[in-house]
Amino acid sequence: MNKARYYFENGYNCGEAIIMATNEEYNLNIPISHGGVFAGGLGIGSLCGGILGAAVVLGEVYGRKSLYERSSSKPKLLSFISNFKKKYNDLSCHELKYSGKSCSDIVEDSYEILKNELKFI
């Protein structure tokens, strides 16, 4: 069981769990409130909260800090999404749940995929 799954199974939603685990493992300080609205695919079964939580992390780590910098977050996010889609064939919370996928498994796998994108920090 990785840290994201632990946080998810102990009351944090999927996006919050990704952020909490990343904060702990990589000594970051991303507010978990940034993931607060991601549960249940933004509450409407849309994009999986595990993906959204990873997007917040990647934006924080690789996003630009000023207008004059280039962001490297988009290629990282696209790589994350590609690897997630290879694993699950879908990005929709509703479809993932409908197909019988476990949210705990999805959160765990999302975090493992995210860690591949963060391996150089």
C-alpha cells in the first residue's frame, strides 16, 4: 500500500490523497484544499480525481512561477495521462467506477504513475 492509498482509505478524497502523499514523500507544501473539489470526478463523474490531483502536483512542481518563465508541466501531465489511460483505458470517474475499478486501486496507481513524472526532483 502506498501513501496515497493510505490517505484515501483514511478519509481523504482521491485528489487530496495524491497531494498529501506527494507532500510527505517529496517534502512539498501544496495545500490539500487544492484537491478538495476533485472527489467523484468533480462531483459529476467527470475527469478522475486522481488525475486532477496529479495535475495540481505537476503544476506546482513544473509550472512557471512568473510570466517570463516557460512551464514544463504540460508535457509531464500529458505523459501522466497517457500512462494512466494505458492502464485504465478511460479518464472518467463515472466510467472507471462503472467498469468496476476500485477507487483505492486507482488512487494507488495514479500516485505510482505520478512518481515516475517526479523522479528528477
